[in-house]
Amino acid sequence: MPVDYRAPNINARSLGQHLRRIREILELSYLDAASRIGRNADWLARVETGFGHITPTEVAEILDAYGAPRGMRDVLVDLASRPEGPPWLAAHVKRLKALVRDLYTIESESPLIHTYGIARIPDLARCESYARLAFEHHIPRVDVDEELDLLLHRQRHRPGGEPRTLDVILDGHTLEHHGGPADIMDEQLTHLLELSDDGRSTVRVIPPSTGAHAGLHGSFDVFEFPAVTDRVSVVHTALGIDATPVDLWDTWRLIEEVTLSPAESRTLLEAHRSTLRE
């Protein structure tokens, strides 16, 4: 049975953080800000921590009073308009923990995702056959079709109606020691090559000869929201997706230092695919 956390959903928390940062940049106290927007200071404090209810109209009024740029205003009003996530998530929300629901919601809002995978291909970079195989061997057992439907919707989602950009990094051992059927790995490598050729995304590989590096602790994603200069980091464990209280951007940059270039990575992916076809 899903576990419901008694905490603000991640959209409300993220929205509150943005409003707090804007207020602090303006060097306004709670009382000063409340006076400017014509609201109670206690209500504003609850909103900034993600526990206070706020409508999209109220968000717009606050940002207008703060003199926020139009682009930032539009992004935050849009964030306030979708507290429950994209429509396709509704079919799965009853079986998901509240935190997982919220993480998928915030993922759906990100137009640029940096995703790192070690031991397995990252969720958003998986082809359908690889994903199905992974779900078939998942412990504890899951409904494969249900999980696949959710993943495919996550992959196909277009934040703001625009195609998402993926920045993928793979640990090279993931390709060398995949343990999967050759035909499925062939499809997966082809998918990665197509992804790297879509005009938006990049796929890079850490060569197996690298040795110890910053990514050995596990797979993770960093979601970017350029219009509001914000990032959210999540980790992927054997039990699924989870939130992390720290920004993993510095770890990502360290991993980047040991990756092959996109062109070199493409050559390596093609070589692995050729080996599978021998």
C-alpha cells in the first residue's frame, strides 16, 4: 500500500523556495514583503516552506509586486498551476509513494536533465526492450506493463510542449558487463546512438580504463530549470528513485572530467554494437 508522507509536495516546496529567494534578493523581511503584497506574514512564511496553499493568481500577484521578470513569472505561475503533475501520472499515482509522485512531477517540469548511469542504463535513456527486461527481473516483483507504461510516458513527455534535452553519461563497465541478451543490448546501443544524433541530446561514456572516479557511488539525475536558475538532484537505488538533500552538480562536473567526448563516445558505442553483431 502506498506510503503518504506528511510533507509538502515537491512543486509546492520548489515554488516556495523560489519565492523566498526573490524576497531575500530584494532584502525584504516577511513583514515588509507581506505589506507589499497585502497579505499576512504568517501566510507568506507557510507558502515559502511549501505548507501554505497558494493559487496561480496569487503567485502572479506576488511576483508582480516584487517586480519579477516576465519569464520567471510565467514559469512559477505554471508551476503553481500543476500541483498534481502531468495528466498521464494520474493513472499511476495511487500506487506510488507521495515522494515518488512528487519526483516524477518535478522531472516532468525539467527541460534539461543530466542523467548518469552505472551498472545499468539510466531510465530516461532506455529503449523499450531493455526497460522491459529490467522490469521483468526487478526485485521485488512489479507489474511489467504498468511500469513500462509509466516509463514511456516519462520519456515521451515534452516540458512546456517542447522536446526535452538529455545529457547522458554512462560508466563504461555498464556496456562491457551488461549481462543481457545480445539482441536487446544491440537495440539499446542503437537507441543511445539515435539519442546522441537527435540534435539536442548528448551521450558520453567513461572509459573502463579510468579506474576510480566520482561516479562510483551510484546513479543519479540533475534536473535543470534554466528560467529560474534552479536544480534538483535525485538518486537511483535498488529500491527506486529517491530525493537527495544535496546538489549533485559538483559531482556531475567531476564525472565530466573523465568522460570521452561525444564523438569518441559514439565510436565506442558503435564498437560495442559491432562486437555484439559478430
